[in-house]
Amino acid sequence: MSQFNDPAQVAHYHDGPPRFVPGFTDVQRMARVLLAERAPPDARVLVLGAGGGLELKSFADHQAQWTFDGVDPSPAMLALARTTVAVHAPRIRLHEGYMDAAPPGPFDAACCLLTMHFMPVEERKRVLAALHAHLRPGSPLVVMHMSIAGDAAERARWMARDEAFAVSGGVDAEMAARRREGILQALTVLAPEQDEAMLREAGFNDITLFYAGGVFRGWVCHA
């Protein structure tokens, strides 16, 4: 989306997720815990949608032996990520592009937060299959993104709640309304059962919901 290539908006990116995503910092912490359950102490970790560097920093701050490959299509967001993770730079490689820009692996763990809802269905299927192919058998994948019940009335109810949550966190009401309209027009938000089915179709198993906050859901699964 255009905001990820606008330097003025990217400069304030780190302010956004905590205001829009319930428990955002704890999601990162929980993702780190879930990856560490099966990842070795010296794990090689793939982070898809790594622009901004927030999860990379969270992981690297607490796992001193992990190394990372982060992939993102936005040069501006990758520039922000480089600044965010500068102290861990020797352990982190950043790649501009989409999933096909990721090194071949095999990886010991992978994570994709707040990214899948930007992908149309067929692209998401390809990306999930590619993530599976990049992981060692049994390795964990953590995903978290927008996922709302398919019923139209229920969706409308939760989108209204999402807008109200943003306003309660200090977001201007007009901006929150524009964000809501942008989500409805531009993003691919599936129902939770559809998200889980796509993970299974890509070859993942042991699929478990670990997070539900507002319009967002998160799962851990294994290759």
C-alpha cells in the first residue's frame, strides 16, 4: 500500500501498530515464545513482512544466537528496519522484495505478522506454500493478521469496534474512519476458518490459535 512507500508516513510507522492492534507488544513476545518452543538455540529465522523491524528487534533482543533473514517489498520500510535493528546488524540480513526474494533456506522458524491481509487469496496460497518449502520439517510458523467472521453483519460490527479502538488510542476520528474504508476496499480479510484451511492446504499441521484481539487473529503451526 502507498503509505509504506511514503517516507513521511514511514517515519511514524512505529507509532501505528500499538494504537491499532490490541496487545501488539505482547503478540511479538508470544510469537517469540512460540518460535522458541521448537527452534534450536542457534536458529535461522525467516521474517516475512519485516519492514519497520519491530519483530526483528523483539526477537533479536531476547535470542542472542538466532540469525535472521527479513523480507519486505518497501525500500523505505527496510531503511527504517535497518535503523531499528542496527545494534543487531551482524545477525540480520534484509532483502527487498516478496517471498521469492527470500534465501532458499532451510529455516528453523518463520514469522509473518500483519502482512497476509495485504495479499489476495491466490498470492497468499503461493506464499504459504513457499514458506512451508523454506522450513525444515516440524519447524514453527507464526502468522497474525486481520481475520473476521464471514457474516456481513458480524464483520460490520467488528470493523466498527476496530475503528472505535483506534480512536480510543488517540487516532483522529476522521483518520480512523478513512482507515476503516481503506481496509474494506483494499485488503483481503478472510474468516478464521478460511485462514486455517489455507494453512492446512499449504502443508502445515498442528494449527493452533494463540491470539484473538479485535479484528486480528494469530496462529502457530508447524511444517
